[in-house]
Amino acid sequence: MLLPTLAALVLTQAPPPLTTVSEQSGWKRTGRYAEAEALCRAFPKAFPGKARCDTLGTTPEGRPMVALVVSQDGTLTADAARKKGRPVVFFQGGIHAGEIDGKDAGYWLLRDALQNRASVPDLLKGVTAVFVPVFNVDGHERFNPNHRPNQVGPEEMGFRVTAQNLNLNRDYVKADAPEMVLLLKYLNAWDPLVYVDLHVTDGAKFEPDVSVGVEPQKSGPPALRALGTKLVDELFAGLTAQGHQPLRFYPSFLQDDDPTSGFAYGVPPPRFSHAFWSVHHRFGVLVETHSWKNYAQRVKATRDVLEGLLKLVSRDGAALLAAVKAEDQKAVAGQVREVVLGWKNTSKREAIAFKGYAYERLPSDISGQPYIRYDDTQPQTWKVPYLPDVEPAVTATLPAGGYLVSAAHAAWVAPKLAAHGIAFQRLTRAVPAAKVESFRSKDFQFQARSNEAHQGLTAKGEWKPDTQDLPAGTLWVPVAQKKVQLVAHLFEPAGPDSLLAWGFFNAHFEQKEYIEDYVLEPWARELLAKDAGVKAAFQERLKDAGFAKDPRARLRFFAERHPTWDERLGLYPVYRAASAPPNLGGLAPVKERAGRSPRPASP
């Protein structure tokens, strides 16, 4: 009798199938990454034909990155979704691994949906969901109770950045992190209609529990803006009915620790997830639960946002896909002639009633500046300014043909283009004296501090007609392709996330060759004696006291006019051309296995 009794006891104490540590702990804790892996592999066993677990690849510390694909009717590959015209919603947790609400919310929701619970009937009818439970896997395993001091729960959590100390939500365009390259290839294979990135805010104390940013809504093509606005309106109506207080903007004060400064709607550069996907003419969604709500509240809010999005996309998928396809056709036909590289707020301001808490600003003998103290037992409505609208701040007119990347840089640029799914070709033979546009800058500045291991560069200049020799191996990147906007963000120098701005081409803006002063001095005197124009220009520069007092600047004036001066200093090694050059090889990247998803994870 003892063995049956023990077996019965074990069975009664076993957790329900597919429940997370979070659920079992009453939303006090979150599981380690081994749990996320195990659940991904368990879903296909529990729901055969309705779930699939993919392995995207391995992180720098040797952990597999997994993704769960679910569909009520078994549409579980990218190929199958495309053939059916099936809308795909792709969502991820743990890009910042301390902000881990999405991992537990996603598994909870998808389990209930596949079980067809009464709370979510037919949620997956007409839509395929792709779920990466943890993007920053290695950061997730840097587990500690002292991370995120301005966040209520769980008891322990992962760290913000990867094992290489890179912030994945700054990496979408430059694609430095191995994890980002894995995700981009998977994301491009699926080409989801909607891409959702699940976060938790930093910042102040207030009542609203979640913000949801969607683009296109105030940026992007007009047809998609209208659909994005409709999506948000209907999503927010549902969230409000469920008792949430959703915000359409990220709740960061315009001035730190000063609620009276108010808020602004913002469209960030594409280094960030939802802005990155919106420049693909798809819908990018940023979900930010409020860090000062407890973990149970935050996970529930995340689940409710995902549920609302899946319902709306399932219902309206055909219309959304048609609008996206129309924009793709314009891009492939070369009809996109301008790309907005940066946005700013307009001068429009309005007063809004914002549900905050009573607070006071006190002088600090620690910092020497005022600090804020909230009383979250006393709700208080703040009347604060809000900047609701945006307008283009930086715009690029595209070349008629495309961009040419110097063969000297092809070895590292080509893999980035391939990861992004951007079409390009290589010159198989050199093209001498090609007619191009080149960008030169004498007015450039390196950032004083590094950012994400890069020393950024700001270079002022303009594209001008030029003639350049193009060696074999030069890359040709046409603008007549679906990802034309991303192409512009990569290669237009003025873009805040261009490869130039991130510092990938800094060596071309560093002086490498010099001329000694004792050689330059007599030559300068000869030049002044025989060239009246140079003499007049030098006399004009001497009127500038700073120049007049700077011996190096004065000598550089003449060094730049010496025949040995490096004429390629400040020349950006990417050119523009009105048409494709001759001698091009086949189109790359080759479509990997007809766009199928990576292999399923082994059980």
C-alpha cells in the first residue's frame, strides 16, 4: 500500500502541465532559462500539429535560442503562412532580460489559447503566433535579486545586456550582437505582419499600467498610418474595458524627475525594435508595462495586450496584409524616392490630465540638486503639457539606382546585408572611372565617448557628381527593393543609425600621412608668393583670432594645398549611382531554403 500512496501523493503535488514557475509561485518568481527551453519543447508534445519549437542558433555562452510557433490549424512554417496569406504576429520577451514579463505572459496565453479555454476562445483562428520567450538568453542567466531596483518583482531576474555587454535594443540596424544576427534571419524568414517587443518601463510613479507604441501611426506611409491608428484605438478600447490604463506614448518626462515638464509622442530611430520593423512597412509594437506595478499585474497586462493584438490581427489580417503588399510593390518598383531618417516633435502643445501621485521636490544634501519623492497612497491628477505630433527632421532623397560599397569593406558589410535580407550583387570585374556620386566631409566630429563599443561620427557634407574606380568585389545595393528604407538608413550619412554614424568608417576620417614642418614652411612661402588667391584666403583666415593663434591650424591650411595631401581623407567609401554598373554577379543573399523556419528543437 505504501507505493500507491506515495505515487498518489506525488501526483497530487505535481504542478499542472505547462505551468511556469511564475504561476506556481503566485507570480512572485520567474524561472531560469532551462524552463523556457523545456516549455518550448513540451508544447509540440502537448499540442501535436498545433505547436512547433524552433532553435534559432546558439548564443555566445553556448545556450540555444528557441522560439515557439503556434497555430490552431497547424500553419507552423513561414512557407505555409505565405501560401495561405496567413497573418503572422511575432512577439518576444527578455530583450532586456530583467524586464521579463513577456516570457511568462506569452507561455500563459499560448497554453490557454491552444487549450481553447473559455477566456480565449478561438484566439489562434486565422493567425500564426511566433514567440521568442527570451531574446537576451545569456543576460537572462545573469540572475540576481538586485537587478532593476526601480521594479517590483519578480524576486530574481536577469540583466539588461548580453554577455558581450551589448544592448540588443540598440542593435537592430548595426547588427553587432550574434543574438541579433540570429533573430534577424529568423524574423526575415517569417516576415511577420506585426512584431511585438515586450518591455518594462523605468522612471516615475503614476497610475497607468502599460504603454503601447505602434508605428506606422504617426510615421510611415499614410495608408499604414490609418490602419495603425485604428489598431491602437480598438486595442485600447479593449484594454480600458479590462480595467487597464493604457498610454499611447512612452511615459518619460521631457525633463528628468519633473512631472510638470510633461510628455511627448516620439518616433525613435530604427536601432529600436518597433521603429526598426516599421521601416519595413510592417507594424512594430513596443509594449512597456509599468515597473512599479507588481509582477502579477504586469504579466496580466502583457497577456491582455497580446490577446488583444492577436484578436485584431486575426480579424483584420487580410486588410492589413493587402496594405503592406501595396507598399512592398511600390518599393520594388522603385517608387520610393525619399526616406525620412529622423523625426522630431512639432511645435503643437496641448494640456492633458495625467493620473499620477502626489509628490514633492526636495533639496538634496547628497547630490546638491532637487530630488523627487512620491506618495503613492495619494492619487493625484497632473495637468501637464503634451506634444502629440511629429514631423520629419532628416530626409534623404535616394539615388535613382542604388549604393556602391567599396570592395575594401565588402567582407563585413555583405554579412550585415545578408542578415537583414537586403538584396545586393558583387562586381565580378573592375569598372574604371565609373560615374557616381560621392560624399566628402571636412566638417566632421567624433563622439567623445563610445556607445555600444562604437565611437560615433557626425560628418557634414553632400553628395556630388564624381568619378571613381570600382574594383572587383564592390557591392551593388539597388534601391528598388522591399527594404529600401532600411537601405537608406544604413548608407545615408545623415541617418542617426547609418553605418557611418555608428563609426564603422572612422578610419577614413583619420589623417594617416603627414608632412614635416621644415618641408612645409618653404613650400608655403613659395605658394604665397606666386598665388594671389591663396594669399588672400590666408589673410582672411588670419582675421579669426583662434586660427591666428593656432600654429597647427595655420600649417594645416597649407598642408591641405600641398600636392602630397591625401585627397581621400574624409571620403566616405560608399557611393551612389543612377544605374547599376556592368559586370555584376548573381543576386545575393540566396533565399535560405525558400524562407523556411530554422530546424525544430530536439525533444
